[in-house]
Amino acid sequence: MRVIPLGGVGEIGKNMYVVECGDRMVVIDCGVTFPTPDQLGVDLVLPDFSYVRDRADRLEAVILTHGHEDHIGAVPYLLRETGHVPVLGTRFTLGLVRGKLDEHRLLAGAELVEVRAGDPARRLGPFAVEFLQVTHSIPDCVAVVLDTPAGRVVHTGDFKFDHTPVAGPRSDVAGLARLGERGVTLLLSDSTNAEVPGMVRSERTVGEEFRRVFATARGRVIVTTFASHVHRMQQVLHAAYADGRVVAAIGRSMTRNLNIARNLGYIEVPDQTLVSPKEIDRHPPDEQVLLSTGSQGEPLSALRRMALGTHPLIQVKPGDTVVFSSRTVPGNELAVNETINRLEQVGAKVVTQESNPAIHVSGHGRAEDLVWMLQLVRPRFFAPIHGEFRHQRAHRELATGLGIDRRDVFILANGDVLEVGEDQATVLDRVESGITYVDSFGTSDVGEGVLRDRRHLSEDGLVLVITTVDAREGTLCGDPDVVTRGFGAADDQELIEMIRLEVQRSVEASARERVTEVDLLQRQVHDAVAGLLYKRTRQRPVILPVVVEV
């Protein structure tokens, strides 16, 4: 049996794990992550599918643990490359996947197989797969259990032990304990909060804080959270109803997920509590709650546009209370802080987890939750996943503290091939495990070279040099034109004139040597201008020479 992470280890996001037995394989989760500031023009970052694509005939199924973007967001892109393959998931998870496949025009040919926690094991080639209920921050989350001839693998998915969840059953502690008694060869477990001591608080405590905030707010309340956090939406609705307020969902993804959850019966809307955004102003401000996207400062999100004063329906006003009921994802701090500053500039009161820790709890278990999972499952071998290296290392220390031999704990990197038997495990190889970029046009062919050029343009700008030459003689016809964009010395007319003179000298030198090939002329002009600009400005803008023959 071989386990190969293609995403999700050494990082937060784009979770994708291949499990192989013989010449057959399954994929557990297929998610995305969001671009860093230096990944200019990129909308999504996907795992590299090449390993799976090249072996698509061996793929039995894609198995999903839950419906967060970092676990399902790349499913349409994978199916486009592998062709028809069954996708297994719980009811709510498949509800979200169905919408994605419909957007990508792949729904008609997709095979979506609904599964439930506690169902009898399902056979997928050499794998027998079953599911156990776990609690997270979204409905219908499961741990995946794979029985193979080489041993049993348990993938926890994202989890915490919440004994009083807002909706749905609690994590199946008894089922996990039974697994431990049957014997688990390898445990793959969520490491996100391995560095945080204690156990995570119950989600219900957030609802209690919402009630207090709503009751004390003098005007309108705007709550922003992840659009997939159905349990948080539910608590906003209940708290608003208790305070005599109505709720409007603002933002495309928030509205879509609320409707999916409502249609599937995963959210309960109190009578006359939910109204449309256009109807919200029929009620006085102190009877309004807006449930909005934009908790991460996303440029096109509803809250961001409200903060900038560009939202077509909602204007933030003095006296509004804005509650950020979420954790800021690393890398989004600048965008979130700018949104907060703009909200406060227009007179809103902003409540964040830093100012009021009670308005958010994590969906990922803390150190004691992770220890409990290890104690219940009692694996022979253990690989901490879903976390950066420091989280994986902290999780390893928790495991060794329970007596698991350090040699039996594997901190994997994306692409590592972990071969596992009942009594032996080792990292024996690596496979290709890069990343794939998706831009605003939905294409995934943006490579590192393109990003490097974009970064170059963003740092030093562009200098376009247009030169007309005689096609026979290679001599200059007229003065060169120089156009700059984003170049710091663009207003230095003396420098622009020096560029023209340098181009003239370059073309004249080429003409004396009887050089008339356009490619060679362009290369020589490029080198001449680049040398001049670096010598004079210490900048290296993108030089784009254009030679026109007449």
C-alpha cells in the first residue's frame, strides 16, 4: 500500500491524497488554495494532477471528506483531465460539488455517489471504504476508512470533538474506538491546531455571544464569516430571531450556500426572519442583520465593496456594528486590515476575534483533541497532514508523547511516496507534485515563467522601443519611438532621449555589419537599451523592442 500526498502537507490548503494498492488507486479530497500576493493574476492554486492523470485508468474513485474549498474546489479540474470517475461524498458535500460541476458544464457526465457515515463498507477494487461521522465547521463531515490487503488506513478529514454541536451528530467516538480495537495500520490526521493547547470550545458558545452582541448593538449588525460555515449561519439566524431582527444574505456564495443548506434541510430558518437584500431597508436599522461574504478581505466580496462604498445595495453607516466571525487566513492580513480600517473610517464599530475571542471558534481540534484521536485509533504508523511543517512537527511531538516510536511517525512533503505494510513503513520515492495556477479565464496554463514576467513588470515596469528600418540596408528610417508603462524614470526626458540615441547607435552598428534579420536586430536593441537603463537607473524594466521593416 502506498500513500502519496499531492497537496495538503507542509501547507494549509489544496488537500489531495492518493492511496494505492497494487495497480489501483483512490484519491481522497481534491482541493484548492488561494494565491499569495506575489502570484499576480492568479485566482486559484490547484495540485498538480499529472501523477493521477497519467494513471487515470487505475483510478477507482475520488472520495471527499467534506465540502470546504480546500477539499473539493479542484474536483471539476481533476475530472476534466481524468474523464469519468465516481465521486463519493455525503449529501451536503455533493450538493456543493454539484453546483461547481454545473458551473464547469461537467454535471451531466458526472457520477456522484452519495454516502453516509455508518453505512456498510463499499467495495472499490482492492479497497473497502467506510465512513465515520466527525464534527467540523460544516455539515456532513466524515473520516474515511480504507481497508486494503496491506492494512487499514484512516483519514480523519478536518475534525474536532464538539460534544454540543449546533446541528448534526457528534464525532463518532465509539466508532473510532472500535477501529482502534480492530487495528489501524496508518493514521492520517488533521494537524492545523497542533500547536494550540487544550480543547477547542463548542460552536454553541459563538451563538451565545451573537445574542449578546445583537442585544447591545444600537443599529444594524453586519456579520461576515466563511460562506460554507452553515452552523455559523444557523446561529446568526437564531440570534437575530431572539432579538427581533431580520436577516439578509449578501454575496453570491453566501446566498448560494444558504439556499443549498436550506433546500437539503441542513439549516432551519425561523419564521419571517430571512428577507431579501432589497427588502431589508423596510425595517429600522436596529432590526437588521446582514450576513455577508468578505471575512478575508477578498477584493470583489460584498463586505469589501461595502467598505469601499461601491456596493449597489448596502452602504455602511455610522452606528453599524461589523462582526468578523472568522480567523484571518495567513497571507490575508493586509486585505483584512484595510477592510477594517475603511469600515471604521465611515463610523462603523468593528468586532474581531482579537477584540472579542468569543465571536469565533475553530473547526479544527486543538492539541487535546488530536491526542484523543490518537488514543482512540491507536495506529501502528502515523503521518500528520493538513498543516504547515511546524504543525506537523508539533503533531509528531504529541504522538511521541503517547509512546508512539518517532521512527513510526512520518512528516511527509508533497510528492513523497510512503509505502506501508502491516509491520513496516518507509518513504521510498518521490513523484511530481508541483502546483497548477488558474487565472480569471478559467485556464490552468499559467506557468512560473508567466508569473515571473508579471512580477518583473510589477516591480520595474515596461519600456517599449519601436524602430523602423530599411528592409534591404538595415538602416534607420526616422526616429525610434519610446513608450513606457510603470517605469520609474518615465518623466526623465533626458533619459528618453538617451534611449533613442542608443537605439540609433545600435541599428547603425548593425547596418555597417550588414545585419538585416529582425530577430537579431531586436536582440541587439534590447541589450543596448537594457545596459543603458541599468547603468543610469539601476532598474531592470522589461524591454520590449519592436523592429518594423519598410
